[in-house]
Amino acid sequence: MRQPKQSAEVKNIVGKLKRHFGKTLENATKEELYKASAICIRDEIIDKWVAANAQVEKRGLKRVYYMSAEFLMGRAYTNNLVNLGLKERYQKAFSSLGLDLDDIAWQERDAGLGNGGLGRLAACFLESLATLDLPAIGCGIRYEHGLFRQKIVDGEQVEMDDNWLEDGCVWEMERPDEEVEVRFGGHVEEFWDEAGMHAVHKDYSTVIAVPYDMPVVGYESKMPATLRLWSARSKDPFDIKTFNQGQYLQAMQEKELAESICKVLYPDDNHEQGKILRLKQFYFFTSATMQSMVRSHKERYGDLHTLPSHVVVQINDTHPTLAIPELMRILMDQEGYTWSEAYNLVSRIFNYTNHTILSEALECWDENMFRALLPRIYSIVQEINQRYCERLNRYYPGDMDRISDMAVVAYGQIRMANLCVAVASHVNGVSQLHGEILKNRLFADSYKIYPRKYLAITNGITHRRWLAVANPGLTALMTEYIGDGFIKDYTQFEKLMDFVEDEAFLAKYAQVKKENKVRLAQYLQRTQGITINPDSIFDVQAKRLHEYKRQLLKCLHILYLYNALAENPNIITTPITFIFAAKAAPGYARAKNIIRLINAIGDLVNNDPRSKDKMQVVFIENYGVSIAELLIPATDISEQLSTAGLEASGTGNMKFMMNGAITLGTMDGANIEIFDEVGKDNIYIFGANIQQISQMQAHKSYRPGELFEKNLHVRDAINRLIDGTLPGVSAHQFSDLYQSLLFGDFDGADKYFVLYDLPSYIHRFAKAYALYCDNSQDWYKKAAINTAKSGFFSSDRTISEYNRSVWKLEKLK
Ligand SMILES: *Cc1c(COP(=O)(O)O)cnc(C)c1O
């Protein structure tokens, strides 16, 4: 029988199948086909990677070390194909074998080494750095278990293990030759000689840090970035000599310490608990990164005085802050620098990005715990603090309250944000509003002394992953109308403005949206057995579950609509699908109860004959990068409901906008800048702004109870929480939520102003909904304007701003 001629890709895959798995096309599993083809793709990347890194070294280019405890990478496969320009060839190769490329790509496990926006930002930044040919290395932790997988069982969240490395990871490469030792515990002895004071660290436990490098491929770029994740290994736990010296127990302790460090990612988003294991994780990866940074600089340039010309470090939130005292330690204890020489270098290298002003998220460590775990680092932090407070005392003489507010060590706590602010050369917020909040509130006293330290650089998203990969339909349509230059050059999104009134274009734009809805519906049918209607409007709130993000506001709105429908069946003409996707931190009881509420509302609304053909409530399990890639392109309304002042930026809002969802949101974070870009007619804004919220807080003038009495809609919606009409739960299930809205905890009722904003939300939703029903041409015009104006939110723009004002890297030419 004659075989059709095999393409180069197929031949290549066949070769890898044989060598790596001893299989042929006929008996290979999908997973083996995925791996074999991924190895082919990896080969192409490595050639580039090696050549580019050699160039960077030869030319002595400066590198940014982007340090982050989280990198929410998702899958690499399709992204690599798109960025290498190979997607069509592999698509053809697989279809010649009767297979679908997407199906192969979904064999990969998501690298879910992050909680939400902060980790995803780090991933987007690496991709943009690579695309812009800027030398970069991302440094983090190789957690063996990523963020838990979420199942919904009887309406409740159930957490399951994410053992993402179970079947190996094709993209990573172990670098045993670059191992370093990280030391914990013990004590410090100080002694003086003619050269000054010396510190000697004794009786510590050692953990070996082993780096695993992964290339992050940019679009049409010369240089993949490197993601370096550190894994912990114990130091020869069965070393017979140690045993014989009677140190069996210490050896076993070291083994246990090593094995626990990289086990699991903490599943809290915007919440710090001061856990000792978390401190170990942070010191582990920051120490390893600083040691390897110093070592590679010395190998190349010999002299550490030139360090600031060749490296710059960006600290993603406070998690990597220990890199600062760790570099001080290396410079003084190992390299013999004086305090002031070392401090001078360190203060030129580090920069800090703040991500939140929520007090429960600001990282503080118990002083005693910190000292016991990291005695040498503790003494350096003390010294930094002492000298800093002396400086502060010159600006605020005798103002002890202010100085202890700003201090790094105070009241038995070590405050990481204050350490960053004390030492970093730049401190930035992640949206314009957030930058203002840092200057005027959180770090106001520091800002008055060092105004030039403070910057606001609005976050961004890589439009390769969030458009070119996630939404091939829209990408093809844009390419048809404006060419494909926008993939490399975000300023070209604007060219779409020429077509936003073009009927043929809008019809195709609507068609793409429809196809994306069908794609999502098929996924939900296949995975959760849920049927949704692709002809309904898709209203989506997808993000971590947190009270400040106000999924509860959306719940009350749905209950309001359900109540209203009973009185007037005509208020809903086009059916609405309300889609939620959110993981709650396993220890965050109220957040988990809100998930239970969403599902109870679903049971009520989806089964009542009066409502079930008009509205449907759906909870998508296990929100993560890959599900976001399916969900966001299918969305019509993007729900961005945070209480004004509390969402530092948001990046989900940007992904939705780019994919033609219209934002229904508050004047918060980057929503404000979306408003500025699209104009008031192309976004639906509701609720109190930050000034109004601040006023109510300052005057303690907000009384949710009065609102409840006066506004029937509000009252009837809230009463559903406790009147026993929600199916499948006891009457008490949601009384905590009810109480929190009307009476509150120790800190006042309805801390997040849910009831305050509900009437205005109801009103704006109705406006958006009416437009969708009455004038679909106008709706898609607004949607297309959102896409056309989304170029500003490309992380290419963000990275260019960081580079211009902070990093000053040179492109590899
Ligand atoms: C973008 C993204 C986020 C952040 O969403 P916000 O709405 O900005 O909180 C969280 N999780 C995933 C998987 C994302 O892709």
C-alpha cells in the first residue's frame, strides 16, 4: 500500500517517537505524540537560546533578574508554536495523521505555579521581554505541586492535588553544575580583627538548591528568556561519615527540611499568614538566585564593583525581598566588602513593585521566628533598619510614631514592604490610581522624602498568548483587515478603528464571538456535562474568589433579576448565561461559602420553569490559564466589580477587553485606564469612586441597614440568603454572609460596600443588557472598539516603560 508522503514535521516526530518511547505512529498514545512533538519544538528553541545567551555574554549586556515567588505559566506548547511561526506546519502535520493540534496541546499539564494575577503578570512579562529581545531571567521556585485543582462536589469546592511534574516536563532542563548551598538556622559569632568586624555562621542546616531552566520563547525574537526555578535537594543525607560522627539526627533533619521546601505553593491570594515554611521558601530561592547571580558575574567580569552595570533586579511584590539582605551578606561575609561599599551596590540594583494595599496581604514576619531561622540575615536587617531610622530621624526629628510606622523592624515584626521602600531605587505601583495611592497613603511619609523613587507603571498582558494563541478566530480576522503587524507591534491595534462601523467587518466579528461561545460550550459539555446556550449573552466573572472582588455583588444581582422575573417575565428577552470561575483559598471560609452560594443560586435559577430558559448560572471548575484561554474569547460582558481603591490594577480586565468583551466595572485599578482608552460610551461604569468610599470610611457614614430598609430590591435579594428558598442548603448556610452585609464583624458592616453599589450596578447592567438585545450592530461596534483600543494594555508597552525608567537594558541586535 502506498503511504502519502510524510512532511518534515511528521518525519521528525516519528524519529522522536522511536528514540524516546520505542513507538511508531500506529501505537503511540496522544501523550507520547505530544511529548515527541514537543521535543522537536524544543530542539528548535535550544539552538536559539544557546546562541543568544552566548551573544549576551560576549557583548556584556545587562540582564534583568525578575524575581517572583510565582510564575503562572500555563501551557507552553501552542505559545511556542505561534511564537516560532510553526503553528500552521504542525497543524498540517497532525491533521495529515487524522489528529487535532489543540487536542495534542491539551495533553500538556498547566504549569500552575501561581495563585492569580501576580503570577500571571510574571509570566506575561517574561514573554514580552523575550519578544523585545531584552536579556532577562525570571527566578522562582520549582514547586512540585502547583495551585490545587478544584472540583465542585455538591456545590462546594473540593481541593485536589496538582502533581504537575508527574509525567515530567519537556521544557525544563536541570543544571546540576549550577547548584548552590542555602543555609538555615544555627547561630552567628562575631569577631573583630584589623579589617573590622566579621560574622561567622555556625551550626546551620544546609539545603542544596538545584536550578531548572526553561526557555520562554518570544514572538519573532532572537532570544528566548530564561525561567530559572530552584528545586531543593538534601545534602547527602546518607553520608556515612556524618552518621558515624553521631549526626544522624541532623542529617535526617536536613533531609526533611530539603524535601519540604519546594513541595507546594501556598494557595493564598492577597493574604499572608507568616508561616515559617513560607519564609523558608522565600529565603531558599532568593539566596540561591543571589549566589548564582554573583557567581556568574564573577566568572565573566571578575570584579563585583561593576555588578550594577550588568544586572538589575525587579522584586515582584515583597516575597523576594530577602534577596536584599542576602546580597549584603554575600558581599560582606564572602567578598570582604565593607557595609557602605556593599550597601552602595545593593541600593543601585534592587527595584520593588507593590501589588496591593490590603493590610492582610502585607507581609510581616515574627521577629523571633525570623531570627531563629535566618540569624545572619536578621542581623543585617537590624542594621539596615537602624541606619534607616537614623536617616528618617533627620527628616522627621523626634516624630517617633511616624518613624516606627516606617521602620523595618518594630513591635516584634519584620515588615517586608518597609524594607523594600528603604532600600530599593524605584518603587512602583501597577496602575495610575494605585501609584497615587502608594504616594498619598501607603508610603506617603517615604514619598515626601524620596519623591523620585516613586513610579506608576500600568500592568499589561501578552497579546500573543491572550489573543494570538487564545483567539485564533479574531487574530485571523484582524490579520485579514489590518495585516499581522499588530502581533509584534501593539500600536497597530488602532488600525482596527477604521472598520468599527463597517457592517461586513462587524458581522464577521460577531461570528467569531459566536464560534468562541460554541467552543466553550463544547468544553463544558465534555468536562462538566453542562449544556449552555451559545445564543445567550455570556456574562463572566472569572478571577480569584475574594470579598474585595465582590462575587457576592454579582450573586445579589442575579437574585434580584430572578425576583424581578417573577413579577415581569418580559424583563429578560435574550437569555443570559452568568458564568463564574474562581478558586478560593482553602482556609478562606467566607470565600468558599460564596462558591456554595453561587451553586445554590444556580440550582434555584436553572431549575425553575419560570427562569430556566431565560437565565442560567454556571460555575466552571478549576479556573486557571488554560480555562481562561477558552473562556475569555467567548465573553460578552466582563465583570470587574472590585470596591474602588482595592484592586491595584487587575489584568483579567485587559484580557477580556482585548477579546471584545465590554467591561461592566467600578472606577478602580486599570478599569480607569480602560475607560480612558475606550471612552465613556464603550464601557459601563457603576458604583462609588475612591473619593466617595474614602469619605464614607472617614466619616463612618455608611449604614447598609438603612439601605436595606429603604430599597425593596436590595432587601428582597438579600433575604434570599436566609429565607430558606435556596435549594440544597440549610437555612443557616449563608447567615454569615447575610450578617457580614448588615452587621459586619468587628470592623463594621458591609466592609466592601456591596449593598451601596448594588442599585447602581443593577441600573448599569440593565443598560448594557438592553443594548445587547436591541441593537446588536451597536454592541459589536463597542466590542470592536474595545479590541482596537486594547493595544495599550499589551505587556510589551509595560515592559518598554520599565526598561525606559528603571532597567535600562540594551536590546540584543
Ligand atoms: C489574568 C488571570 C488572573 C487575574 O485576574 P484578575 O481579574 O485581574 O484578578 C487570575 N487567574 C488567571 C488564571 C489569569 O489568567
